[in-house]
Amino acid sequence: MVILAPSVLGADFKHLEREIQTVCNAGAEYIHLDVMDGTFVPSISFGMPLISSIRNCTDKVFDVHMMVKEPYRYIKEIRQCGADLITIHAEACGHLDSTIKVIRKNGAKVGVAINPSTPISTIDLILPQVDMVLIMTVNPGFGGQERISYTLDKVRRLRSRCEERGLSMDIQVDGGVTLDNVREFLEAGANVIVSGSAVFRGDAKQNTTKFLEIFKEYER
């Protein structure tokens, strides 16, 4: 199944509830929430109060991407705010296995993210423990960037590695994904697509519909 996960960083925060409901009603299955701490990445975005306040906007999956140093400190609270899937960065965890266990203990699905220049081999040993791998296709911390070209090959190699090992996990891509290039990511093996600007800029309902129409080509 191919899933669209609109990133609220691209939404109009003055009308955030309306923006979320628009994309969900149009067929988006996930809402992608980027939590940035100003330490692991340069930017600061939002945290638990915002996630909690919008949880009742939709019953869709809250896909929380924690761009946070040592995220284990906040897992319980993030889960209590309504996160269904919590993604942590391999580069941000002193003890990745322990943090994965904390997420499981709190009843959420587990995602692990790697930055563009981080080799796939870094997470090879923990692949059987996770539900999703997020391959960052831009350097994390800012929206609206162009994708880094070599990340496409990382998606291919990760999908091939998963198939060799009999792992059916989701592969998510985040950064610079547009209607013009999304087919390349899907053909490489990604099946969870994060996009902020390309969804929310302009007509969010129409943009969501266009993404989903492309996805249907890869679900036959």
C-alpha cells in the first residue's frame, strides 16, 4: 500500500485544523508531524501541546518524526499526545535499541530515520525491530528543499536489502518530494511519501488527489 503523509510544516498554521481535515477528507492516511529541538537540527518547530491540541481533528495516523537529541526522554509524552507512529533518528540516539524498546513499551509503531549521508549499514542490525525506515532525502531541519539525488539509490538498496531478508517494512521518504518526481521514489521502492509544500501550497485537496492518483499506478 502506498501512503501519503502530508507534513503540517507546509500548512497554514492559522487554519491548521481546516488544513488537516482537507487533506484527510481527500484521502491522506497519515499526518506527518516534525518535532524539531533546535539542537539535533537548527530549527525549532513545535512539541507536545500542538500535537495534543490537533489530535481530535482527525482519526488518521499521527506520524511523529522526532528530530530531537536523545528522543527517549519524550517518548511517553509524545505517545500520550496521540502519536501512533514515532520515528527517531539513528544519529540522535546514544542507545538506539533501548529507545526502540521504549517506543514499543508505550504502544506506538516504530520508525527509524537516517540522514542523507548516513549509510544504510548503520541500521542493518535493527531492521527486524522496526515498522518503518525513513530515508531523509534532504538534510533535516528546513522545509522546501530540493531532494539530494543520491538518496534515490539508498531507497533502492534498502528495499532490495529488505526483500533479501524477507522484511516487509514500510520505507518512507521525506524532503523535496513533488508531483513531478514522486514516481521516481515509488519506483525505487518507497511506499510512504511525505510532502509538505507540494501538498499544502495552492489547492491542498486537489494536490492530495493528484498524489493519490499517481499512487494507484503502483498498487495494481
